[in-house]
Amino acid sequence: MRTGGASNGTPTFGDGFQEHHVANFHPTVKPVALTEYLARLLLPPARPLPRRLLVPFCGSGSEILGALKAGWDEVLGIDNNADYLQIAQARIGNAERIALENQREPEIKPFRLPDSTGQEKKP
């Protein structure tokens, strides 16, 4: 993971991408490669129904990113800290943008928060 300023060692959004240098102040940021590996261990075989994963206490989204990269069809992250959820959304958006810039199939599917009725918000 890249870090913020030259001396502060603060992890940044994007988990390794240099484009954004906004502090990720979550106290336990995990390596996405590790969370992807762990999510692959749990991933059931492909089936007609979506493979869903719930990530309680998702924090800044390392587990969400790892699960999406591992191939889970739907990942729902829950946290009681809105600041951490904003970091998670920014990290997922950054990963999607990087994949599109590299003109390859995105490893992760678009992330949408459900609205108050539980339905996915449309862009």
C-alpha cells in the first residue's frame, strides 16, 4: 500500500494506486491481496443465483474490495461510521476507474448503496 506524505506514513485511498493521496485514517487497513485470498477460500462454485457475501464492520472496504476481486457477485458492507463508508466507496470507485483506464475488464463490479427501501440506487 502506498502511503501519504513523505513522513507521515498514512495509508491512502486506492490501495497502491498513486493517483489519489487522500488519507485513509481507518486504524486497521488490511492488504487487499490478503482479503482477496481469504474471500476466494469462501467463494462457492458458480451457480444461477448470485453468490452474496455480507461484510459486517466493513470499515474502509478492504474486505469488500478483496471479495469483489475474488469473484463474489454481490458484496454488502455494513459499518456504523459514515466516514469509513465514504472511504470504502472512494476505494471501490478508484479501483473501477483504474480498470477502465487500463482498458480491461474491471475486476470488480460497480458498487451501489441501497436506498431506504432496500433497492439499489440507480446512477
